[in-house]
Amino acid sequence: MFLAIREIRKYKLRYSLIGVVLVLIAYLIFVLTGLANGLAASNRTAIDSWDANQIVLNEDANGSLTQSTLNQQQADHFNQSNQAALVQLNANVNRVGHQEKTGAQILGIKANQFISRKMKIEQGRKFRNNHEVVVDDSLLKNDGYRIGDFIKIASHRQKYQIVGSVSNNQLSVAPVIYGSLTAVQQMKFGTTSQAPISAVVIKDNAHHKAVNGTTTLAMNDFINKLPGYTAQNNTFNFMIGFLLVITLFIVAIFLYVLTIQKIPYLAVMKVQGISNGYLVRSIIGQAAILGVIGVLISGGLTAITVIAIPSSVPIQFNYLLMGSIAVLLVIMTIVGALIPIRTVTKIDPATVIGG
């Protein structure tokens, strides 16, 4: 390690360039990981807040809540205390007196069922009638809505008052607005008499008797069927994996070039009795030092980014995952350093010095 540190200090510019590249790659990986987590969360945080294990949909809906409808006869089979009816409507909303519209997921629920009971109100209170709604707090933070505002949903004339907000309730990258089941049935189907629902959410994992025309999905399977969810996650995972491989090759190329340049000096060291093992440990030590410093600096830059980035950007960090990626980055730099090792061990002092 002494030789590794001494050489880094002597050739500051060379090793600084390698370090800068490692910092930029690590920073990009950390930010991409945060964006991947943030986008994944904005697809599913509302579902996670229900703390449910299964969902019942129409069997022809292909796992899509938007396309699912359960008629009254099907819904009547699910009336236990651990089951909750749900009506979903994807619509644009705007504050009364304002033209700017915001895309939202409107969810109709019953006040006496577990989804409503588990709802954690951040500001205000829960809705009490068909003309009151509770909204995701991103509407308050990013879109200028306030508790007490009246909103219009799609082209409906009825006005709804915001009486409360909940934190981290998004579905398919859109804020959720909770209203009464009756109100959302009226919006979606134009009636409340024998109106269908979209789904039934079940809290437990127990097997329930099959109802004709319906299918029951585990919640994780349902989440994976959300539009674009799996494809988005796979894309980010591929990009992160590819950047890790790039890190390996960049370190390998830089250290290989530096090793080639140092062959005469390495040959002299061998003549003086310095072993191959010592030289190999020196190269690996250099890679480890560069990797650790690069990860630490990029971690600091990521922390600054989190503070500076607008709240509207869906970025979220899992610190256990970030730590694992940091360790992987250091490992990749060390693996990259193994490639020039063969060159070091094959140096023949007699040939190099004599030539």
C-alpha cells in the first residue's frame, strides 16, 4: 500500500483523471438508482398504503385496474371486514376558477372499510360525504392546491372540496384523490343504482372461493402488471448494470496503460528484489483507493443533488441498496485492476533492461 499511495501522490494528474471518471460514473449510477426507486414508488405508493395482499379483478381485464369492472352480483360475494370495494377513474382535475389541469387517479372507497380506516391524514380530515375528497399531498406541494379548495373532476359539473391530504399516495405516476364510492360511481358510470365497481381489495392471504368472471391476484403480481412498471424497472436495472461493467473496463484500460508506461521502472524494482506479489498488491491497492475515494465523493454529490433537486422530481433513495452499489463499484474497480497484473508478472528484467 505504501508504493500505491506514493505513486498516486507523485502522478497526481494521471490518477486524478481516473478518479474524476470514477466519480462521474458512480454519481450517475447513484442518481439513476434514486430515479428508478422514485419512479417505481410513484407507481405503487397508494397500493402499498392499503397494506393489502390480494385484489379481485374482472378476469378479462388482464390484471388492469382501469379495464376491470365487477357487477353488483360479483361484488356482493366480497362483503367481509377484511375486504374493500374500489372504484377507479383516471381523470384530469382543476381548481374551481383555474384552467390548469392535473392528471390524477380518482379512487372511490367506503368510509367503513379498511382502506379508509388505514388512511393516515397528514393535514385536515377524512371525507364525510359525497362532495368531499382527500388528496395526495403532492397536489399541495407541487400544483398549488390547498385544503378547502373546490375542484372539478373531468367534465362533471359537481364541485368537490378538498378536506384532507395523505402522504405518498400515487398510482401509475399520478396523485391519488380519494372520494366516496358512491361519488366516484356517479362520475364513472353516471349512476349509483346497481353500479359496478372496479375491484375488491383483500387484506389477508387466505384462499377465497372463486367467483365466476373474476380473478384474484397477489398484490405483487398486480403491481408488476401496472402499465410500464416492469419495463421501466428492467430498463433502469440494465443501465445500472451496464455502467458497472463500464467502470470495470475504464479502470482496466487506465491501469493497463499506466502499467505499460512503468515497465522499465517495474523491471528495475524486480532486479532490486521486489516480488511480483508486492507489485500486484500495489496495483490492486491503487484501484481500491481510487474506488473508495470516487464512491465517497460521488455520495457527497448525490446528497447535494437530493437537497437541490425540485420536489416534483420522483427521486428516492434506498440506503441499503446504495451501500450495496457502492461496494459493487469498489469491487469492479479492483476486478478491473486484475487485468494489467499479467503484464506485471510477465516482465523479464533482463530483457527490458538489456534491450
